[in-house]
Amino acid sequence: TFEFFDTDTNFTYFRQEPFFRYIFGVNEPDCMGLIDFKAKEFVLFVPDLPPSSYRWNGVPHAHEKYTAEYGVTATFSVNDLQRVLEERNADKIYLLDGINTDSGLRVKTKATFDGLSKYKVDEKRLHELLV
């Protein structure tokens, strides 16, 4: 059990971005997803955790476990995102941005990564499709 007044405990709640969770079923922090419309594939990117975090987070799962658990086509490290996009000859990226129709609030978390500026970016269409 969790004792409320434990001073050595950092108790924080993580809440996945709802559209990401709806599409990928993933409720883990720092993941990214790719929907390859040409190949009709869903790809998950998971963070590489440093060994110093294993004590608190546990040893990371193999990518195959994420692929099987979430039913995606493949899983890679977030560090492989740029390489995977290049291998798939991506030229346009759709990023989620827009106003939540229930709360009236703008999407708070936008995907970003090194090399994003090399692509045509559409921040409108994906949100229109989801709402």
C-alpha cells in the first residue's frame, strides 16, 4: 500500500494523450506512433531507458513484446524514428493538433523530433479525421 505521508515517494499520475491511446492502445509515457497509410501499417516507437532507471521502472520489454501486446506491425526505439521514416520514403507527416470538442482545450502534446523540418508537415488534417 501507499502511505500518504511517505517522504521518499514521488507520486505522480501519467495520462496518455487520448487520441494516441485510442489509435495505438498504448498507455505508456514517451512513446510515438506512425501510421503508414501507403503500407497500411501501424508502427510504435518506445523510449530507450537508461540502465540507471531500471531500479524504478523495471527492465524495458523487448520490442517484440510491445508489437504483440499492442497489435502493431512493428516496434522500434524512438531513436530510430528518423531512420524508419527515411526507409519508408516518407515525404509528408501528419501531426495531431486541434481543439478538443468536449473540453474546448487545444491538444497539449505535439510530436517533435530531430529532422522534422525535412518533411512537409500537416497539423490540421489528422485532427479533422479523428473528431
